[in-house]
Amino acid sequence: MPTLWLSDSQKIGVAFCSGGIFFLIFGLILFFDRALLAMGNILFLIGITLLLGPQRTFVFFARKNKWKGSLAFWAGIVLILVKWTLIGMVVEGYGMFVLFGEFFKTIAGFAYNIPVVGPYLAKGLQVAGDRAGANERAHKDLPV
């Protein structure tokens, strides 16, 4: 099987991110289970760090134009850890939307090719990307 451009640590990072997303979704399905949400957050952060590297991860969260998203994301994680799971997930969801909203426009390009619903889904993702603050300059300063 041919390997992609990912190094071994990046492949492990993808696995950790996938596990983190799984635990977050499973924690939401089980009515905001604090332990699963906390485990999902920890795995997701470890995965992002392994995927990007420590320096790029710090740059990603420390960007000046995304400080509100970073603050909300970290505040949501802290609220989940201190047993305020519902409020923590709402705050963290806002932070994730602001931080990772630039990728909605990238996903919209792929979604456009889906038959029947693709153009509508792509338009919705474009609007979500615009609301998250994505513009032409925003993609140039990403650390990835």
C-alpha cells in the first residue's frame, strides 16, 4: 500500500484526531457525558499537536485575527472539565466554528460535485465560511 505525504507522527496525529472526534460525538449522543467529552478534547488536542507540530499548533491558536475563537475554545474545554458540560460545549462549539470555519470554503469545493444536493450544500458551506471570517487573505496565514 503506498504511503501518502504524512510522516509516521502525523499518521498517529490523524488517528488521535479521529478518536477525539469520535469521543466528542459519542459524548454528545450520551447527553453531554463529561468524561467522554473531556477525553475527546484531550485526544483532539494531542492529535492536532502531532499533526501540525508543537510550533505550528501554537501559531494556529495564537493568531491575532482568531483570538476570540481560541479563547472560546479553551474556555469551553475548561468549563467541560469543571462539570459545566452543556455551557462548555456551546462555548467550545463557537470557538471551533471561529477557529476552523475557514475550512468550510475548502469543503464547499468538494461538496459542489455531489449530485443533486451538492450546489446547495456548497452554497451553505460558503456562507458558513464567510460568517466564520474566512476571506482570501485568511488562507495565506494558516500554519498548515
